[in-house]
Amino acid sequence: MTEGNGQALGMIETMGLVALIAAADAAAKTADVKVHTYEKADAGIMTVYIYGDVSSVQEAVRAGMEMAKALGKLLHYSVIPRPAFDFTEWIQKKTAVKGVAASEAPATAAKAAGAAAAPKSPKPAQES
């Protein structure tokens, strides 16, 4: 699936990460789409970006929206058929994290969090 012209961009905005993950999961299981990345705005507002053909994205966003709505966390949703290619590139650049591809950002963040949380072993005492 090629992102850009000929494809649709779907967005689901929720309050909180749990609702966003549930919405993205429902969207991905409903139609042949690519859940591209997510973005945290502020105060717990999260947006997921979905790409695919127009009808698949419409169906996926509908399923994701219904899931977020059932959780009481849906804020907004939208489908843009065939967005301008520059707009697609803007989203990809905006969601990239420190030179890491946007699709790898969640995994990279998880690795960084795991490394930060790893316990440090005490230094052995030196004999005098």
C-alpha cells in the first residue's frame, strides 16, 4: 500500500492512550489499512493516523470511532480522501522522533523507557 495520492487519511482523536489503542486496534482489524502512527497533543488528547484506500479507511475509522465512543473517550474523527502529498509528508515529519521513522517511534520510546527503568547494579567495593 502506497501512502500519498490515491489513498485516504483517517484520524481518530481520543482522550487517553488506552482509548486510542482500542480504537486503533478496532480500525486495524476491520479493514485493510495501515495504522501509521499516533501523536499526543496535550492534556491526554491523542490522535492516531490511518492510511489505506478510501473505502477501507472510512470503514476502519467508523469502527475505531465506535470503539472510542463506547469507552466514552471519543473527541473527533475525520477521513480525508486523497490528501495532498505534501500534507502526508508533513504528518510523517511531524510524528518522527529524533530521526527515527515515525512507524518505529513507539518501539523506540518503549526501549528508552525500559533502559531508564532498568536497575543499576551496585559497584563492587574496592579492597584497600
